[in-house]
Amino acid sequence: METSELLAKVRKVEIKTRGLSSNIFAGEYHSAFKGRGMTFSEVRAYQYGDDIRNIDWNVTARHGQPYIKVFEEERELTVMLLVDVSSSGNFGTVSMWKKELMTEIGAVLAFSAIQNNDKIGVLFFSDKIEKFIPPKKGRTHILHIIRELIDFQPESKGTDIAMALEYITNSIKKRCTCFVMSDFIDNKDFSKSLAIANRKHDMVALKVYDPRESELPSVGMVYLTDSESGERMWVDTSDKALRDRYRYLYMKRDAELQATFKKSGVDFANIATDKDYVKSLIALFKRRGA
């Protein structure tokens, strides 16, 4: 992509997603993703309604009247985006590709993070670790992330989610919040790696999918190519039994995936390319902040 075209796309994504994070997500994000705990701030005179469990008895004894300890949330978080850049992301039949949807969601989360004074980094993965951007703060850093989300070209086509989860478990020493953005089309079992990662970090799964992945339209004979394996075949989509089987297998995989998330204690959201991702993210944030 030419530099001028890339900069124009970065600017367009920045304007849209920064506005969303400022006007919609900032408060929900803050409530949904807590800081590391409470830290002592100051001592002040007791006021009606204060929690008596916070009374500082030493100061109270010296002054002859009650004083309480005031605590503030230790807010700063480290946020990591784990972005699936396998070839199956280059698919979309409605308004955008899955890859483009992940770019917008990633940008919204990035702006929400820095507005709450959190650090953010990115791990791009396919069936290998493609690129690691260490967590930092600042607008320049966010714009660098958006450029990479838009224009990153992976070396490999496949998917290995377990490998990415194991990498983030081992490479990020302190507890962080990790958003895994993927279509989760992976023939390998990653449930054990997800459970281990979620014991160390706060894992959140964002499944991005296209409606045509769940249901084939009846349009006759079509020539399909698997973007990751390269396998090709003719498929008769007018065959109702085939379409029913296709939908059944999708629903079965989706149910197994949701069961994996629940068993591992991982919050998740399903986000379609033809739906408003804002509603899905706000619903996720509200569930976590409740």
C-alpha cells in the first residue's frame, strides 16, 4: 500500500474509533477492566457516611477526633491485543472483511486504553509469531498500532491459537488484560493453553465472523478455496442437504468454542461483519462491570 493511501486510511480509522472510544466506551471500559488494586492516598477527617473500617486509629488518638484512610484505585493496566492475521481474515461478504473489522475493534480498544492511562501492545500471530509490539502509551504509539493493523503482511497463512497463548503467557511477566481477536478457525485444540493463560492474565475472546460462514446461500455450483490450506473444490450450493450439513457443522463448532470459553472462565463476544460491533462491545463491557 502506498504511503499516502495508508496515511489516509489511518486517519479515517483514527477519527472514527477515537470518537467512539471517547463518547461511548471510556466509562464502560474503565468499569469493565479494573486496576491492580487500591493504594493508600491520604488521611482526612471522618465525614458522615464514611466506612468506619477505614478509621486510622493512630491518627485518631493523636487528634482526639476520628480520621480515616483514603484509598485510590491503582488504575494503570497493561493491555495486549492478540490479533489473528491468518489468511481466513481476508474474507467478508457484506460491508467489510473480518480483518478490517478486527482493525477497527483493535483501534477502539487502543484509544480506550490510553484514555484510561493504560499501556497497550499487540501480538500478531498466524501459525507462527509474526510480530510483537511492546506495550506503551501515547498517541504516536497508537497510530503506529493502527498502521500495523491496516497494513501488516504476515509471512504465513495458517492458524495456531495455542502457540500465541503460550507465547503471551511466557513473555508478559505481570498480569495484563489480553483481547484475543480471531475467527477461531483452528483445527488444533487450544483449550488447555487458554485456561493456563487465563490463570495468569485476564483473557477476553472476541470472535469475528462473517454470516456466510454459518450458512451457504443457494446459488448453484461454486468453486471454493480454503484460504489457509489452499485446498479447492466445486460445491453444489443448491443441495439443501449439503447446506443443512454445513450449518449444522458451524453450529456444532460454535457451541464447542463457547463451551471452551466458559470452562476456561474467559469472557467472550461474537461479532459479525454485518452487525454493529459497538453494541457487542458495550454489552461485553457491561457484563464485566456488573
